[in-house]
Amino acid sequence: MSDCDGAKGKLYELLRGELCAEDSAPIREHLAECPECQGEEDVCRQLMGVVKRACIEERDANCPPEQLRDAILSSLRGATSA
Ligand SMILES: [Zn+2]
């Protein structure tokens, strides 16, 4: 199993509280021992803050447009790795 890919793929849902305890437990466990995914979690939290602000203006905080999400995510990643 690629733990990192699985954890990163579910991070956004985890942080939004969309995962049930059964699904989120292994991801939280992985996060606790993986610095790389902890970094990704930070990025994800920042992303959520930005997306939430953008979407309140746009229409609905619960449905960030994929393109906006991707654009912000790339810019955040670029900023942290620069
Ligand atoms: Zn990881």
C-alpha cells in the first residue's frame, strides 16, 4: 500500500470532516509518523482557508471549484518548497 498517496488523497476530506472514523483513523495514524504528509496537511489547511474565503464570495463554501482548488494548491506548494 502506498500510504502517502492514500493519506494525501484523503487529506482534504479528512480536514473537512467528511470521513467516518473508520476511514480517518489510518490516515491520522500515518500523519502522526510521516513528516512529508504533515507538511501536506499544513498546505491543505491553508488551502481550505483560502478556498473558504474565495467561495464565500463566489457562492458556497462547501463546494470549492476544482480549478480554483488546484490553482491555490499549486501556488501554496510552490511557496513552501521555494
Ligand atoms: Zn506520508
